[in-house]
Amino acid sequence: MSKIDESNLVVGLDIGTSNIKAVIGEMLDNHFVSIVGVGTYPAKGMDKGGVNDLNLVTQSIQRAVNEMELMADCKASSVLMAITGRHVQCQNETGMVAINNAEVDQEDIDNVIHTARSVPIPAERRMLHVLPQEYTVDVQEGVKNPIGMSGVRMNANIHIITCAEDMAKNYIKCTDRAELVVDTMVFSALAASYSVLTDDERELGVCVVDIGAGTMDLVIYSNGAIRHSAVIPVAGNQITGDIAKIFRTPVNNAEALKVRHACALKDMVSIEDTINVPSVGGRPARTMSRHTLAEVIEPRYQELFELIHEEIKASGLEEQIAAGIVLTGGTVKMEGAVEFAEEIFQMPVRIGTPNNIKGLTDYVNDPSFAVAIGLLQYGRQSIEEQVSQKLPTESIFNRIKSWFKGEF
């Protein structure tokens, strides 16, 4: 028997607006994932979470996956893929069924969830997730696990996340051309929450915001369940664009300035600090104040954080996120981002990095890898749920094997 048959391996593919990340991990005990391969490549042909050029995106995926496969010394055949974009929407629904045998079993839970999710969904929409929130057995409310409880009827509250069918098909066309099968599509912010949150934060109430280059994705937890999710189609590329225009420098140089020298709060930067700003058209580089760079960036960060705050207020859940805000994504790594966010939100803010990982942690211990690692954690939990529901061992084993082909 080859090593590939003996390992529980999952691949996560995060197709972002600026970068594509491919990660392979082995599922371990105690909710840990061991990272055995990582690949990254600049995303070409993407805009605000949408595919603009199938060929360019396919080539970028192949480069990232090839790097991952080379590091892990194996061949990927299928992936769990993150999806985002302004087309992602959410809704909360309720279902009710009679309990069959006076005691709740798994079939009753499946029936009540099926009833709750049987709402009319337009043909152009695809259902990504059906996430149970809580159950009510007769008059007992707020039940998280009703199995074994006695009762006559049961209600279920669920959270549904949908996306545009055509947008999802464009993602899948790219992976098909890269000779990869999409096992599951996962909303980006949901994936990020799997890698950066603690159980205490979910119970107390928390908002996870993944701020990438093209979109800001968020999910809000309360009492251990997701209550709201959304995508805001404005993000880090706006900051890069401002730097490029105001400082008259190429976009690539503007991105480098943002990463190396920028600060989200101008008051944290000394006026004496200087930076070299490359020019366009072969002109010599100029020396400018780093404080001036911060003055350009601060209003844009304020706009981003205010858009997030407005979304939280519109959800009606602002008072239920006592654990505060967890920020992930490459855009949140900037100096002063957390301090500025706390000023805007008036609640605790922290940067979320992947938890419960082993192996090649130096490559992925970064907020920009929260989604990719979250996909692995999502896959691990899916397998555990199948085991807990006592599915035939052979079917679980075969599904794990189907994720990969080849040998170490």
C-alpha cells in the first residue's frame, strides 16, 4: 500500500484577486492539520473576485499548484476551492417537522434542515452552504444538538449562502482546464473563520473580515453559529491605485511601497522618515516623506473600515459581537491597521492567523493564508462529521483517496 493511501490529505485552492494560493495538508488528531506543500503565484485575469480571462487564471492556477505539488512530492487531482465576489448573498430560514419516534434522531435533523432549505432559489443562483444555527424541540429553544431528546415537533433555524451560478461555473472552467476537480466550493470568509477563530469567540459573538485585494468578505457569529455573511466589492487594490496615481509611480511599485513602507495612521509616522519613490518613463526616483504616504493611505483605510461598520450595523448584530472583530487577508498586515480599526469600530480588534497547524508553518503563518488553511480545516471537519454520523468506513476512505492520485 502506498503512502498516499495511508494519508488523509486535502488540498485548498484560494483564487484571490492578487494572488493564487494552493496548500496541501494532512489531517491529524486533535483538530490539527500538517502542511506538507504550499504554492503561490500572482493572479492574472481576476478582478474583484471574478474571472476576467479564463486562460490567464488557468495558467496562474497551474503555476501555484505545480509549486505545491513539487514541494509535497505528489499529484493533486481535486481541491476545495474558495469563492467570493459581490454576487455572494445570504439569507436566514426556518423549517419545522414532526418527530418520527418521539425521540430525535439523525433522520429528523436531516428532514427539518431539508424543510428549512426548501425555499425558492432562482435558477441562476447556486446554494453554497446550508448552516444550522439552532433547533427548538417543542418549547425547548436554543438547542444545539437535539439528538436523543424527546418531543413531538422540531424547528430548525439555518443560514443559507448562495452565489451566482455563472460565476461559479467560470471558476470551475479554470480548474477543469488545470485538470483539477472541485470537490467543494466554500465562501472565503467562512473558510477563513475555520482557521482563525476560537470556540469562545464564536460563542461570545465575533465578526471575521477577510480583506483581500479586490473584496472584503465577512461572516458574523453569535451563540456559536453564523448569523450573517456579506461581500463588499472594495478592498486593498483601491489603496494601491491611490498610491500609483498620487505619487505617479507604476502599479507594481505602488504595491511595493504599500507593503514595505505604508502605515494606516499618519500620526504613527515621523515626518523625518523618507522613502524612494520610483518614477515612470525612465525618470529618476524621487525622495519623499513617509508621512505623506500615510496621509494618502489613511482616508482609504477609513473608508474601508466604515463600509465594514455599516454592513455590521445593517445586519442588526452589532450588539452581539462582544468578542469584537478579527481581521485577515494581506491588506490587514499594514502597520497601524489594528489601531485604526479599533478607533472606527469602538470594539476589540485583532489580526487572525491560522491556528492548529503543523509542518511547514513558516510558509503559512500569515493572515493572507487564512482562507487557504481554512479550506483544509473545512475539509477536515467535513470528514469528522461523516465519521460522527457513522457512515460506512469504506465510503469515507474512498472519498479521502479520491482527493489525490499518485505517490509520494
